[in-house]
Amino acid sequence: MSNNLSKRNLTLLTDFYELTMAGGYFECEHRDRTAYFDMFYRTNPDKGGYAIMAGVEQMVEYLTNLHFTDEDIDFLRSKGCFSEGFLDYLKNFKFECDVWAVPEGTPIFPGEPIVTVKGPLIQAQFVETMILLSINHQSLIATKANRLSRAAKGRAVMEFGSRRAQGYDGAIFGARAAYIGGCCGTACTICERDFGVPALGTMAHSWIQSFDTEYEAFAAYAKLYPDNCTLLVDTYNTLKSGVPNAIKVFNEVLAPMGYRPKGIRIDSGDITYLSKKARKMLDAAGYEDCKICASNSLDEFIIKDMQIQGAQIDTYGVGERLITSSSSPVFGGVYKLVATEQEGVMTPKIKISENVGKITTPCFKRLYRLYDRDTGKSIADVIALHDEVIDDSKPYEIFDPVNTWKRKTIENFYDVDIRKKYIENGKLIEEMPDINEIKAYCESQMETLWDEVTRFENPHTYYVDLSQNLWDIKNELLNKGKR
């Protein structure tokens, strides 16, 4: 792990009601009652068919370094609402929960328990805010990056949004998530130092403007960085000035030094039209290998349209619409109590609402993904009781948990419990993978989804079903709640 979060004391980065509830549990002697909390989300960003799990490493980092400093205790004492007994408990606080999560890079779907925390009620409750903060933000950005990468159809997408992010943590962790989701690198330099995400970039318009002529600016840059020369060609006039001056520098500066140009970048204007013209000019000059990069307020729909229209773009730089997921800026994950346990007896808990989407699924659970043995494609996910085992040697009936008459018996499948136990009794037990492993895993997992699920417009609904046993318990609790 990067260990960045452990260098900062973020223990009090929590909603204050987590502390008032913790104080209440302590005084009511509920602090040692075992509780089970699930994190899940309700809708996919951008009305898409899926999301990408991210932020687990930062969540684990926070949880395994959780402690209250003397300064924290002094501050809480100054609030005047907590007992000295509770403050003493916090001073000697030791995180003792178990934590399960879906690995980073995994496609996830609404309603699934993507994180489960089991442990003393007072502790499992307290960590809500940081779990949501870690997973919500990075999953949102990873999902957007994946959509952009799929729109680019194999062409590289660079994350260029540092200066547009909501704060420096948004820039840093957003760049990390974008790389997981499919970007080839980032403009955020610190993200390479801390996470190994390649830092990319060349120049801004101010570089060209600071010289007397565009040619001089290009020539100076080519001399400084001959092995990585990409020139920004739209400061004045892309086709009449920028591209011709770039070709002239390639001929007069780079070629005599024994180097080939890496590319040109177009940041304004009708980029589709300009890229076609620029491609012809570069090819005619003998620079067929010179790449063309496009930037300027791009998103997946613009990229898709550019490619349909024949844009000659090799790489895309995407900024504000990626780092802020501006078209769908809230992931909406929630953290809900689903069971308590006392003296070995587990009691399921449910939140009932007139809004069907806000009704929770009770019990300590497992999350299975069912795959077709012939195609390797995902068929559906099944949320089951924690001790349920699906026998994939026999036919298995899945059904829609809302429209229960929609049923299907599947055969020739295999099942995988897609969650891992990362923390046991407060200690990390699962090694965190390298970010390049996560990125590769994400790419491989996306291949298991049908195209109908991943399309941008009106995607097919990927079914997340409940096992019959779990559905029976939920239905019984709902019926009790109606009385």
C-alpha cells in the first residue's frame, strides 16, 4: 500500500453523528454488540449498465491505521457532550472489525454488498463516512474513465483534469481511479510518485506565447526533449501555422539529431476536421508515425462521434468531465445496518421505505457471480446468505427479487464469490495488488460482460438476484413491517 493516508490523521474526518452515536452506544453498553453493515449503491452513473469498484486500498489504509490522538481527544472534550469514560475508550481505541470488499477493478451493480463490515457496533458504525468517501469517489471516476476508454476503442485516453478537480485529494485519488478504469496515464505528477501511474504532458499555450515566434518555441522544446517531442499546434492557426511549423522543426531540428517526433496536440477548433487535414500534412511530410492527440472538454459521447466522423486521433486527453464526472457527479453509495449478533444469535435488520429503492436487504451475506462455462460471460449475480453455497453442478434457478415471476433456470455455469476478506480483527490479511495488476484485472473483467450491458444508451439491465432463502427472510420482515 502507498501508506499516504497513514501519514495524516484523518480519524475525525467523519460525520459528527457517528461520534454522538458512538457515545450513545458506549453509555448504553451496546458497544460490544456485534453488528453487520453493508455498503451498496442504488443507481449506475450516467444511466449506464455497470460501475467499476475502486478505492479499496485507501479504505483499508484508513481502517488499519485508525486511532485517536491526544489532540483528537482534547477537541472532543471541548465539545462538552462526551463522558470521560467514552473519551478514555477512544484514547485506547483499537479497530477490531472484519471487512470484506469487492476487489478494485471489478464491475459492480446496484444493490450489491460491495463492502461488509462486521464487528463491535460502536466501531462498525464509526467508520461509515470514510468507507463511503473512499469507495464512492474513486468508483465514480473509475467508471467514467472506463466509459471514455471504451468510447476510444483502443486509442489511449489520458487523464488531464488535475486543475479542475474538487481539491487536491480529488486530483490525486481521481487520477489513480482513472488509471484503474482504463486511462493510460495522468497529468498529475504526484500520482506517479505515490501510485506508479505514468505522468504525461508536454506544454501549454503559454510556452509558445513566451517566445517571439511559434517556430522558436517548437525548436526550443524539440532541442530540450528530442526523445519525447509532442507539440501543441493550435495556439495561433492550426493548419496555416501550427502544423507547418511543427513539420519544419521535425525536419530542421529533430531529424538532424536522429530523432522522430512523438506527436502533435490539438486543443481547440473543429478537432475532427483539423485532425484529418493535419494527418494528410504529416503523412505527406514523411511523418506517418507522428501521433495526433486531441483535448478540450471531451467526453465519451464526443469521442464516439469524432470516431464515427473519421477523426484521425491517436490519443485523447480528457480533463474536467472525467476528474469531476461532471455528467453524473454523485455515486450515491450508502452504508446500512443489516444484522446484529448477540451471544451467537444473529438478528436480521431491514430499513423499510415507501420508496422501494430505499428498502435494504437484511442479513450477513455473500455475493456470487455466475459465469457461462462456454463463453466465460457473466450471467447474473446472486446475493445469498453468508453460509449458502451454490452447487454449480446442478441447474440453478435465478429470479428477479422485485418481479418474482421473472425466473430462469441456468445450467452449465460456474460461480465465484467475488468478494475478499481484507481485514480480520482489525489486521490486514489480504495483500494489496500493484496498480498495474488492478488495471489489467479491470480490463479482463470487463471482457466478461456482454456488449448489451456496456452500451452507452439504454443498456441491458444486469440482474442482481437474491437467493430464495434470503428473499424469504426479506419478504417476512417486509410483511412484519406492514402490520
